[in-house]
Amino acid sequence: MDGLEGLPPSVLPCYDDLMTTNLDVLYRYELHPTEAAMMALGKARGVYGIRKIVLDEQKKTMRVEFDFTRLNRAVVAELLRSAGIDIVEEIPLAAPPAPKEEPALPAK
């Protein structure tokens, strides 16, 4: 069992999730994917580290969940492009942090 012998049974079913760092990235695409691109995208899901690919045709976006310990954003984007997806941009999933306010200087 490759070192899993001492773990309690309740941990074993979710062991894979404990060893991954999942990250979601959202891309906007321009042209609707062709049938060939969709087939290639289905094969891309078989790449080790890709967990999920969700296409939103209305918003023309594609959300990819992947294991950040195996892949990075650049590799995921290249994987989608090589599948024939016309990626235009990466869309931030979280708002940027608010700028820090400078403390007011005491009046002289």
C-alpha cells in the first residue's frame, strides 16, 4: 500500500485529496471550440494533474481545476491552446487586495 498501512480507514478514501494542492483558473475564449477541439479537451482531462474542466458557453469562459503541485497556469494554458481552444485572457477569480491606507500624519 506504499506507506498507507498505519493510517486509519477513515483517511484512506480521501488520501489523494490530502496530497494535492488544487487551484482553479478561469480563462475567457473568443471562438466557440470546434468539435475537434472539444474531443482534444476531453483527452486533456486525462493529463495527470487536471482535475476538472468546466465550459460556460454563455460567458465564453473555461474553468480548470488542477493540482498545483503537478502543473502551473502556463502549462494549463498551453494545454488548452494545444487542444485548439482560442484563449484570450486569464480572468482573476478573486478581487485584488484593497490598497493600504497611509496613516494620517499628525497636524503640526
